Amino acid sequence: MATAELAGKHLVLGMTGGIACYKIAELTRLLVKAGATVQVVMTEAATQFITPVTMQALSGRPVYTSQWDARVPNNMAHIDLSREADAIVIAPASTDFLAKLAHGMADDLLTTLCVARECPLLVVPAMNRQMWANPATQRNVAQLRADGVETLGPDSGPQACGEVGDGRMLEPEAVYEAIASFFAPKVLAGRRVLLTAGPTFEPIDPVRGITNRSSGKMGFALARAAQQAGADVHLVAGPVALDTPWGVFREDVQTAQQMHDAVMRAVPDYDIFIAVAAVADWRVDHASDHKIKKTADHRLPSFTFVENPDILAAVARLPHPPFCVGFAAESGDLDVHGEEKRARKNVPLLIGNLGPLTFGRDDNEVVLFEASGQTKLPRADKQALASTLIAEIAKRLPDTSLIS
Ligand code: CTP
């Protein structure tokens, strides 16, 4: 999550009755940390599960629970609160509340402000699996979707009642991701983006190998930003310890050859290819299938290396290549190496990391290399930079690849 990525957004967070209410404490914390203003409104049932005092402390604002709240000067909380909001998020959204929403009922503050809204409405269902599967609930959810209400989840898995199935609320981090995604400009709507990220691991024997210091953070941040920008995203990842960004299809590989094969299989379906991986240039010709042991005479092992395929260059050479974007991490002379590398790989855009090497760091400073010249972007945290880079890529997409 980038700090302040929801800066200036004003959310009404409507809580209805359900055990998942305790998870909304964490969701509120994430939203506030990201810069959003969070106005909590609770139904009477929600206050049975978590107190308004807790939600007030976390959101930093008084919580509303009743349409008869005398604090509102004009006594029109339902109008004032929805007028100020960029979106209303109902989390958790109970079976009962979804039913009320689907029928346009307005018998308490939260239902009334939903009916009186002009802003988008997002609901995050949370209920027992039979309640979710009930035909009436399914009818109500279908009606809400037809009315333009966004449904986030539900998830599947163990439930508070001890059963397992569909209906449990998405985890707070996933709800946060879905809300951030909802607000991101959809500059890649309808596009399909394939990325590589992370290092590769080239085995020497079953316990040893050659790898590098890439953390995968930049590639994962770009995958997340592309997904938020509306693209269908396929991420081919080397060995990294990172969570898959929400809504992104991830394929794990180890070696450069596996990464190459995964990319070449997938690439015909994609119109943008972003090669962020730090691919090992060489591999040991014949990796040993048993652990190489020290010898009594202290003889050092020797290895023959062979070159790995250049994945980016191979994609750029295809008869109908997608729009290709490369990355370059150099330890010096980026000016020279960046443009030379872009031209050698025959790609329209190459993003050069301005030294020092930024492996594992959370921020980055880059220069864009393209045939027309260079553009330096200001230092930013990797997630914010990823959103900027996605916008820059979107601007450069050739009209011929526009999807009708
Ligand atoms: N790349 C690739 N396959 C490789 C090597 C690199 O797809 N076998 C891609 C990287 O993902 C990156 C770009 O090519 O987008 C440049 O990678 P880099 O390692 O900087 O360049 P190399 O071609 O390996 O050149 P060198 O190591 O000599 O600087």
C-alpha cells in the first residue's frame, strides 16, 4: 500500500450487524493511513458487535448511529453525509441490509443515506454460507449489481459459525485493495498486461544455486497498479517473498528458462509486456542432480556456464509484439547503457533505475529512455512510482493496439 494513495477521498463506512465488524477496525486503520477521511455510520445491530467508541478512536471522527442525532444542525445527517462522500462502503453488509438496499428501504440512518446518495455504493457481504446461498439473497445481490452497486467478495473459507463455504467477508487488506482499485483512474481499461518480476534462481545442485538481489517489489507494484488501472494482469514471478496483488493472476517460476517458457506461452494473449525481472544472464550447463561434495584433495569444483534466453528481446522480436517495456539496473553510466540497451533490445520504452542500485528498497528514482529522448521522474515510493509509470505507459500505447 502506498502511503496517502487515498488522500483527499471522503468515505462513508457503513457498518451493519455481523461478527465481521471486528475486522472493520483494521480496515478503518488502513483507510486512514492511506489518507482517506472515514466517516463511520453504524446500524443498531453493528453496535452490538463493536462499540462506536472504538470506531471513533480509529477513524478520528464522531460515529453516527441514528437518524435522530441532535448533533447535526439541520437534522439531515442522511443528506449531509452522503453529499460529502466520494463513496459509501458498507462493510460488513449483512443479509438483512442487502435485502433492504435491494428494495430501497429507508428505515434507519444508514439505509436512508444509501437511498439519498449521489455517489457510488460498494457493499462487502459477510454472512453464513446458507444465508449467502439463499435464493432471496442471490436475487437481492443480482438486483443490487443491476442497480450499479459494486459487490466486493464474499470470500470462501471457514466461518465464525464453524461451517466452511462462501459468504465470509474479504480480509481487511483485500477490501482496502478493492477500494483503492475502485478509485484508480482506469487508464488501462480493457488492456491485457503480462509482467515478469523478481530474480531467477539457477541451480548448481539440489541445494545450491545462482540468484541475485532483486526483491520483486517494483514488478509487484507495477502489477498492482496495472490491475488498479483496469487491466487484466498476468504476473510471472521468480522466487520472492511477496503477496500476490489483489486481482492479479500469478505464475511462479524458478529459472530463466522457465520464465522464458511461461512468457512465450502467455504472450500471444497480451498487448503490453513489462519485463521487470532481474533475469540471470547465465546458468550452469549441467546442474548436478546430487549435492556436490568437497574432495579429500581440496579440488575446487568448476562449472561451465551457458547463456540464458533474453526474454524481453525474444518478445520484442515476435512478428506482432505487444508494447514492450524493459527495465535496467546499472551500477554506473546509466545515460549511456540505458539508451544502448533500449535500442539493442528493440523496445519502445526502457525504464532505468537511477543509481545507487535500489534492490529491496521501498522507493526508487527512474529515467524513461525512448527514441525521442530521456525523461527523469521524481523519486517516489515504489507503489506511487508504479502508478505514474502505468500512466506513462498508457500514454504511449500505439493507436493500432486500441481495443474497440
Ligand atoms: N531481460 C530479460 N531476459 C534476460 C535478461 C534481461 O527479459 N535474459 C530483461 C530484464 O527483465 C530487463 C531488461 O531485459 O527488462 C534489461 O535487463 P538487464 O539485466 O539490465 O540487461 P541485460 O540484457 O542482462 O544486460 P547486462 O546484464 O549486460 O547489463
